[in-house]
Amino acid sequence: MRRRTPTGRPPLTPAQTAERDAASRALRDLRLALGLNQSDVARDLGVSRQAVSQWETGERSPSPKARGWVREHGDCHDCHD
């Protein structure tokens, strides 16, 4: 039987972990490049600030809506001078 996390879900594979970590970094990098705080992003997405924090720290995978927000607001490289 496969191991389960405290939430009862199977653990992420290494590929899933890498994808989650990349999405988390992209969200945080873009938020900072746009000069927004976590509350601003949370308000945009209709979620709590804590949800944004959990996504950015990799505690939880960013939602499809959060990933869409990153795509919609562009590559963080476009946000620099």
C-alpha cells in the first residue's frame, strides 16, 4: 500500500514536487515584480492571504486559478526595467 500524507493524499512524485516548486516560485517572483503583497493577490483571486502564502512556500500547490493569474500577468522578466 502506498504511503499517504497527513491529508490522506498520496505523496507527490519528484516531478510533481518540481512542478509545484516552479509554480510557487513563479507566483512569488511575479507578485514581487509587480509590487503587490499577498493580500493584493488574494483579493484578485478571491482566496485568503494564507492560501497565497501556502502556495508561495510550497506547502500547497498553486491552484489552476493562481497558475492562470501568473500566465495572465506575464512573465516576471517582463516586469523588470
